[in-house]
Amino acid sequence: MTLKLGRIAFDDEATLMMAIVNRTPDSFFDKGATWEEDKAFERVAQVAAEGAEIVDIGGIKAAPGAEIDEAEEKARVVDLVARVRESFPALVISVDTWRASVGDAVCAAGADLLNDAWGGADPELVDVAAQHGAAIVCTHTGGVTPRTRPYRIEYDDVVRSAIDDTVAYAERALAAGVGRDSIVIDPAHDFGKNTFHSLEVTRRLDEMVATGWPVLVSLSNKDFVGETLDLPVGERLIGTLAATAVCALAGARIYRVHQVVETRQTVDMASTIAGRRPPRRAIRGIQ
């Protein structure tokens, strides 16, 4: 289906790179490299030049850590959103937040998409998206509290749970007034899941795609990749790209990433093998 992310629409077969931009001093991957606003803005410029269609700006790391209240989260992201909106009018701006008040502030500053990584923890977030004509990402977390790690979570069927919860969230967003073409679902690898759960979601992602809702995957350097290969954060790119290829074959539409160029090539290759994208050049055996 066609995707409408705020003011920008994308064709049915488009696959999109969502580049991660952390306005945090303690992010697990870049260790605060884009904590300063100017550094974060430079990161936006870099990933836009690399071809990212979306930037996902976040003011709080997902893992447990220092308490960040709503005022501090706004201070970290609102001005940056406004700055990016002015400088990159064709770029989709996403903000990674579960708080309705933060969502309201960033949408007023120009954000197009609210990426709720915590599965509807604040039920008013869908109303904010509807009021601003913004898109929303509906995730599956198994009901865990924001910024907590999963501990011995069990599912009868993790994929069934992911489908049921994200589709219910999507339908709630639709009822609140968010456009159907502006709602995305995300199985949320690692969130409320152990490594075996995340691997199963990856293996069976086609079942989520079959719901008809566009699917986002956030695989980049996640713990399930690290544990599978017994590798630290800085050495997980190849494993991430292998998981990305599997999700691309299954039909995922949006990829939340640290490395834009490598992920784009992986997705394009897998999408071409799947028959959804033609080769850029095909002259072998013809000329």
C-alpha cells in the first residue's frame, strides 16, 4: 500500500531507510557521538546525503538509565526537529517517543511521524498523531514498562502476539483519526523479547506483512544479533545485514538503521531477488 508519512507519500513498492539520530549522551551504539545538537544535525545531513528517506530523532535511550522527564526530552528534540524541518523539507522527520506531550511538541515543530517504541504506553499518542496529521509506528513489546529490559517473558506464540497487539494498536490509531496509509506496525525486535523470540519474529516476518499493514523493522546492531554470533555492539554489522535480507525477502517496508548505505544495498538486492525491484542495470548477455 502507498505510505503517507506526514507531508510526503511513497509508492507501493518503495522501501525506506530510517536513519537513527540520537540526542542522548549514553546511546548504546554511538556512545553519545551525536549528543550535542550540532553533531546531531551533522548526522542528519550525512544520512540525508547517503539516501535516507527518514531520520528518527530520539531523546531517551531505550535501556534503563537516568530518569528523563518530559521537559528534558522536549529540550533534547524539539529545537532539532525545527532545525531539520527548515533545512531538509523533503526529509521525513520521525521522533522516537512514547509520550503524548512530547509528540504534540515535535509535531508542532514539524515532525511527520511518531515512532512509539513502547507499544502504546501513553494511550493519548494516537490522538496527537491524528490531530497533527502525522503518521505513527505501532510496536509490540509484550506489555513491558518503558525503559525496562525483558526478564523471562514467555509467549505461547510470539508472532501471534506481535500480530494481535500491533494490529489492535493500528486499529485504535485508525479509530482516533490517523489515516490508514499513515500507520505502520513493528514487531520490535528485542523489546519484550529474548533472542529466540526475535529470531522467530525474523523468520516468520511474512506473517506480519500478510496483515496488510506496512511493516517496519529495527534490527541494527541489536542484542539478538550479538547473542546469536557472540559479538559486541561494534561488530554486528554483517549479522544485522543478514537479518535485514531475510526481512526484505519477507516484504518489510521501513528499516531503522545506523548504517544507511550498507542496509540500502542489502535491501535492494533482496528486493530484486524477490522480484519487487528491477536491476538498476542489466546488460549482461544482451550487449
